[in-house]
Amino acid sequence: MGKDIFYAMDRSALQAYIDHKNNISAAVLKMTDDQVEKIKMQVQEQRSGSRELYTVDSEGAAHITIAGVLEPKPDVCAILFDLDMTTYSDIIEGIQKAEADDSVSKIILDVDTPGGNVIGLFKAADTIRNARKPTLAIVSGMAASAGYALVSQADEIEAENESIEVGSIGVVTERVVTTEADKARGVTRYILTSENAPDKRPDVSTDEGRLKIVARLTKLESVFIDYVAAGRNATPDFVKENFGRGGMLIAREALEIGMIDSIVSEINSGIPGTPPPESNASQTGEQTQGEDEMGEITMTEEEFEAKINSAAEKASSKTAASLTEQFEADKKAEAAEQKRKDGFKALLDAYPEQAKMINDEMAKDSAEATADFAIKVGAAETSRLKALEEQEDHSDTGASDTTTQGTGTDKNSGDDFLASMKGA
């Protein structure tokens, strides 16, 4: 029986991720030798250290991306379906190299993550906390659970706008009870533990067993809370009561209680941590340059011409900036569309018999090759293979005396194959 995996991860993202991992075996069984080799090469690249761990901007800041699910090592499932994923080892190595890089004066963490595995989390958090160079975490989407544990160790946390979400402080795990399904299939499971280890495998079908698992989760949670409290200069009790109690907070709320330090926003009206609008002297009763005591404009011809020229230069500069911004936006849109199509192409390569289902989904402008859709495609292919198998069984007069093996519905063989690839 496999070991428990504890996640510090946003609940909705966690359920989709677990479902994805639990149903990957069908896809693995359909992979060609070339696809297997491609994934092995990508895993080796992840582990070889040859990839780019950070980029340095014109101001000497090293940007380290923390995006997608957080795992201790490369995950084959994420590579197979092009899911965003960051490994704790990459974060640690990236910071260590940036610290040793003389061209780097500051470390910026670009963050958008729902959290991830607890294994490896606190070592990565220690690396951020102990960095000698200044650290800034910029959250562009969310920093949930393990993601927030990491950013809380930075010197400063900045949200891109008021709607950015942070929090989800806590630890979860999943246990699936298959008792009724096993009975229906005539399977009886016995879990035996040694005499002095009654808590080694608690029976989660009982209240007592579930309480033991929760107690273990709570102990891990206390470590999580201590890290956040130390990083944000707060007490553990304050974190427990005010930092969302396991829920997510939008940046505006988080700023008020000290979970983040600032918000980069177009709306600055009265939000703590944002610069006040420029003062308007005419609203305060002060006399502005170019006005007489009655408030009428008194400007020479030369001053008027200079003001007109200045306005023209600003308008020209604004137009150029707008065109540049539009060009960059178009480039990003093209790149996003290509990535969207590439995701569907990977599914087409893995499931050529499900081309219609995949192409129909790809034709929808906003549709993406998500893990949930990949699972649906895998299920459709499994159903197709099962139907073919049943058809073959009916055509074989001796089918009733035989047991068909080695089909795409054999989950254990898929898991074993996936485990062997992970160890490649």
C-alpha cells in the first residue's frame, strides 16, 4: 500500500490534480515508444540542471518563476499534458545560483500557484528566508497554501491588483475507501500492522481512524503556521485567527491584515500601502502658477507656445506607448493560442481515435486541453477499447472460459509503467 501524500494546496485545484493523477494510466498505456522517450528526455532535462532557472532584467533583478503545482521533483503527468509545474529543487537551485551571480542585485519571485506537495516545501521556504540578497514576491494570479508559505518568507510581497488571491493555509490529504466496490467484486482487503504500531495505517472508514489522520495533518499545519508567522512578523495565534482560517483572501483584504505589503493597482483610492494621488493645488486653495488672484489664466505667448509643445510631445509619447503595448499584447495572444493548440495536439497524438472529440473541443475559442478534459478523453478511449474487447469476446466461442488481460483498463499496469518512468 502506498504512503500518504500530504498537500498544502487550494482545495479545488487539488481535487482536479488528484483526479488527473489517478486516471493517467489509460493515457500511459496508449503511448508510443517515441512518446515515452520524449518524456524521459524532458525528465532528464529537468534533472540535469541545463535548463534556465532565472532571467535577469535590466535592473539586475533575477526573476524566478513559481507557477502551477509545486512538487519535490519533475512529474511525468505534468510533462505529458503540458501542465504548469514548479519543483522545489528548481526554486532552491535558482536562488542559490542567483545569490552567487555578481550581475544579480535582487531576487524576484514571479508567483501564480495553487500550492502543492508538502514534501520539499519547508526546505525551499528556508532557502527564500535565508537569502542574503533582497527578495520580492510578485503574485500575478494566486499564492495558495504551499505557494503562500513560500512567498511569506520573502522580504516583501506585492500583488498585481486587488483581486489577486492569497492564503489557503492548511494541509490536506485524500484517502479513498473502496469497501462496497470491493464487496461487489468479491474482493476482501485485510490491512495488518505489527503489534506495537496500531497507528501505522489508521482505518479511515471509522471516526477514530479519521481523527488520527486529522491529528497528523494538524501537526504539519502547525509547522506551516509557524513559518508564515515568522515570515510575516506575526504570532501563530494571529495567523490562525486572521489569515483566512484555510480560506483565500483577495489582496485588498490581505493587505489590511498584513498578509502582503503592497498592491500594484490602477485604483489607489484610500487603499493602504498605495501612493496617494498627486495633490491638486487649485482644490486646496493654493494659487497655481499662471493664475492671477481671481483664478484667471495669465500666460505670456511664449509660455503658451511652450505648453502646447509639451502637450504635443506627451500625446506623441502616449501614442507610441499605446502601439507598443498593443504589439506586445498581440504577441502574447499569439503565443497563448499556440500553447492552447499544442495542448490539444498532445492529446491527438496520444488518442488518435478520439480525434473528433478533441477537435470539437479545440474549435471552441476559450477551450483548453485541461487535465479534466484529458481525463474525459482517456475515459472515452477506455470505453472504446472495452467495447472492442467485448465484441471480440462475443465472436470467440470460447470466450466465456477465458479472462482477457492486458487491455487499456488495467490500471495497475499503467501505474507500474508510470512509476518506472518516474524513476528513469
